[in-house]
Amino acid sequence: MAGMSRRARLVGRVLQHLDPKTRIPWHRVVNAKGEVSCSLSRNGGDIVQRRLLEKEGIEFDGKGRLDLERCRWRD
């Protein structure tokens, strides 16, 4: 949707550096496995992301994955 096919890492980096007051729903971007990507460089952002998704009613399975078929963005 951003017009940057095959640039997932770049998009992730940009989302990571957004102003905390942004209205862009960055928390809705998960990896191809349906997981919140975890990294020390996110400074707890992975925990915040999961909590925001759960607040929206997204459920995670025992492996920490959400159902991509049910939750995927539809054009």
C-alpha cells in the first residue's frame, strides 16, 4: 500500500521512528508470520504494539501469532 514493494525492513524502520503523537496506526503492521516483531532496539515497542492490538480485539494464539486470514487488510 505504501508503494514500496519488497521493502518491508525499510517500512518497519520508518514506522519505528514515527513521532509518538502520530495518528498513523503503526501498531497494525505485523510480520509475515502474523507476529509482532520483537527486538531490543524497539525499547518495549513490541509490548505496546501487542497491547494496542489486543485492545482492538485482536487475539493471539499460544505461539504469539494472530490469524492473518481473519485480520489481513482487504483492499
